[in-house]
Amino acid sequence: MTDQVRPRVRYVIGPDGSPLTIADLPPGNTQRWVIRRKAEVVAAVRGGLLSLEEACRRYTLTVDEFLSWQALIDRHGLAGLRATRIQEYRG
């Protein structure tokens, strides 16, 4: 049996509804994670633009950190990613 590699997509639809490519993603050295940047990374992974492993490596994230962003979007929408509301949404 051969390993099947999923072909990489050229773009995904970003959180604002516009096409999002690898070039549009936040730089790998991003320090300030605003809602939009977190949502773009989640959209890129969900759409197949990046794998979870690639995203974690590129942005020095833990898998748990990425999964928490994803869960917050699923539960609360983009507002769930707001750092000032994190205590309100978690718990």
C-alpha cells in the first residue's frame, strides 16, 4: 500500500470570505496574535492550505493552543478569539 499525499490546495476561503493563500498568512515570526491572524491560521489548516503540524511548526504553537483557537471559533465565533474575553469563554 502506498502512502497517499493529499494534494495541496492553492487557496482557501479566509474568515472574511476572501481567498487566502500561503502568501497571505501571518509571518512565521508573528508575536501579536490578533483575532484575524488566529482565524486565518485556523482557516488555512481546516481548508488544507497547511497541515496542523506545519502550522504548529511555522508559528511555534502547541497542538493544544491551536485546538483551543479552533474550539473557541466553533463555540463562540471569531469573538471567542478575543484575548480580553478569554476568561469569559473558557471555563
